[in-house]
Amino acid sequence: MSLRPVMITCDSTDPLPLGRWWAEQTGGEVIAENDGWFSVVQLSSGPRLAFQKVADPTPGKNRVHLDLEADGDLDDEAARLVASGAERLDEQTMGDFRWIVMADPDGNVFCISGAH
């Protein structure tokens, strides 16, 4: 027996616009909105993303975050995300590997890196 990830769920105070934002950024599709309390995004590959309504945002840093790979120039992708409502938080380099730490419009942290 083995397990495979099928959905990654994040807390949100307003899951519908956040689900739509992630669908737009990833080229995914919102496949469920569940009366405003749970939004599900189907990606073209990999697990689905979900956003569930909570009364209070999760305090502090995420304990789990998404790592996403950009198809094109990393700085151009970061600028596109910022223009759409994300926040650029930090940048890191380890050897020849570089990534940018971002936050979505709800403050959920994620990272983007270039193809490697």
C-alpha cells in the first residue's frame, strides 16, 4: 500500500477569490466552490489545490508551502505575480539554484524557481 498526494489545502478567510487567483496564476480551473467555504482548483498536472474557509488566518509562517517552477524568466514571473496581487518576500541562492519567496493575496507563502 502507498499514499499519493491528491490535494493540498490552505486555510483562507475568503477562499473563493483566492481559489480563482490560484487558478489564474497556474492555468488551472476552479472545479468546486462549495457555497463559499471550500474552493478547489484542478491543475494541469499534480495534486489539486484547495482553499478552506477559516474564521482567523493561520498565525505565523506556513508549516507547508508550495514550490512552483517557472517556465520563463524567474524575475519576469515574480513581477507578473506581484502585478496580480502577490507579494515578493525574499530571494535565495544556493550554488546555481535560485528561488524567490512569495506570498499569495491571503499571505500564504510559496516559492518559485527557474527550470532546473
